[in-house]
Amino acid sequence: MKKIAILCSGGDVSSMNAVLKRFVDYSIAKGLIPYFVNNGYDGLIDNNIYKAGYSDVAGIISSGGTKIRSSRSKRFKDIGYRKQAISNLKDHCIDYVVVLGGDGSFRGMQEISNESESIVFGGIPSTIDNDIAGTNYCLGVDTALNGIKYAIDSIRDTASSLGRAFVVEIMGRESGYLTLVSALTSGAEMCLIPEIPHNLDAYKKRFKKEIKQGREYFIAIVSEALNNTQEVANWLEKEVNIESRVIILGHVQRGGNPTVYDRLMAFHFATHTIDTILKEHKSFVTCYNSRGFEHKKIEDVAFKKSTIKDELLKLAMEYGDSK
Ligand code: ADP
């Protein structure tokens, strides 16, 4: 019987556990023996590899994070440690490896798959930032967006009761995707993302006019990449003359009970990845696009820059316009 292992690498996302559950159930159904690797690439190097069964995944579907832990492994960038990882996989007679992670993890996967020859690797894009090229969706995004939505809805209650401005900083590395979608779906008055230049003078003109017309509070959603959250709050106080507060959501965005959408996507990503692994003899990343699920070469995913779709960016541009 062929053996298939799974590991989580880089930042955790909600619904990794849902993938683990489907991975074990579907592998067994397909006649494979499932293995877990604890601690990501560090676990491969340290031989933290063990056979998994139904009891390992019982009841985990509803929790965020990952039961098999994740890691950022400096050692994995060193070919000597990757050789150790390959030797450990071969000792366990592992034929296939599924990697959950972001583009960094896939660059690591590219290296080890080139070096290990016979082992086939399949990647599942997992990052709340939704910033992986080649796929429209990454696991964890919907749960993160819903978490942000709850936070902003709560903040709005206070903003409207006290007549204040709140500047909410959204985590998302270099990508403004989460910031933009959160701003649009929570009715924010201001949205600052790295993809679009912003014009504070235009905002000032609009906000002053809106205050005259009866607006009593403001919600500003700002991307962490701009590194100017406090500055924006100071600007609102000084230029728009409204008391302002900063909220940094940070890692609150990452965890929590996975949404139905993320659980379902986890199910599909795991299924498609195992089906592809059994068909293909080359390593790949599973992607989700308008054509549905498909697999792509690792280099077409891990080494390209992702962009926000034009139709969303168009909406972002409306934000700064003076009306
Ligand atoms: P993400 O996968 O979320 O983008 P990182 O960029 O931190 O997260 O990458 C996760 C891990 O992938 C790193 O800690 C490292 O172990 C591995 N990795 C990243 N880039 C490379 C590379 N060029 N070569 C080998 N391993 C890499």
C-alpha cells in the first residue's frame, strides 16, 4: 500500500484541521496509508512523522489552527537539512506528501521535490492573506473575513454611539485584499491599501462635507503594509476634527471556528489534491479559479506575484475620490 503524509507550514489558518480530517478519511478510502508530520518542515527534518488514523481527526473539524502544528523552519532553506528530511521520508517509505502553506512554503516544496525525485508533493494554498498567485482562493480567507466583519460591526456600535472615528488596521502582509474586502463589506468610509495611491486631501474634503450633511462617525480600514495606522488617526483628529481610536486586529484574524465555506473548500482542496497525486507523477499546487479546481506547476504559483482583481480595485479607487 502507498503511503501519503501531510504537513502544515508557515502561518496557520482556520480549516487546516478540516483538511486533516478529510485527508485521513479520503486517503484510507483510496487505499492509502495516511501519515502526519508534526511541526511543518522542522518535523520532516526531526523525523516527527507518524501514522495517522480516524481517532487523530475525530472532533477537530470545528477548531482553528492546526492539530499537527506548523512552523517556520530556517533549517529547511539549507540543502543539508532537506537531505535529512528526504532520508526520513524514505525511511518511512512515504510516496506522497501534501503541504499546506503559502508561497514561501511552496518555494520550499519546489526545492525538496526537485531533490527527492520519486516523492510526489501536492500543495494546498493556505493563507488568510489570499496573496498566492495562480489561485483565486486560499484556505482560511473566508473565516478571517468573517472574523474581521464581527470586529468591525462591534466597533461601529461604539463609533456611532460616541461619535468617534476608528482606524482599524488589518493584517495581510503586502496585500490589501483583506483590507479592501473588509472595508467594502462593512461599509467603511475610508480604505487604504498598498495597491492604490491615496489622497488624504480628497478624503478631508469629502469628510468635512459629509459631517455638514450629518455624518457623525467614521470607520477607516487600513492595511498593515502601509505602516501608517496611528498617523491616519492623528490626521483624522487634526484635519477632520474628530476624536479617533486605533484598533489593530493582528492575529485575532487568524484563528477561530472555521466558516462553512472554508470547511467545504478544505474538503474540496484535500480531495482534489489526493486525486491529482494519484494521477500525476509530478509535484504541483492545487488551485481554485473560475474553471474550478485545477493543478498548476509549483513554479507558476510560488514564484509569481499575486494581484487583486481589477473589478475589486476599481471599487477601491472610488474611496479616495472627492465627490
Ligand atoms: P508562507 O508559506 O506562509 O509564505 P513563509 O514564507 O514563512 O510562509 O515560508 C514558510 C517556510 O517555508 C519557511 O519557514 C521555510 O521553512 C520554507 N521556505 C520558504 N522559502 C524557502 C526556500 N526558498 N527554500 C526552502 N525553504 C523555504
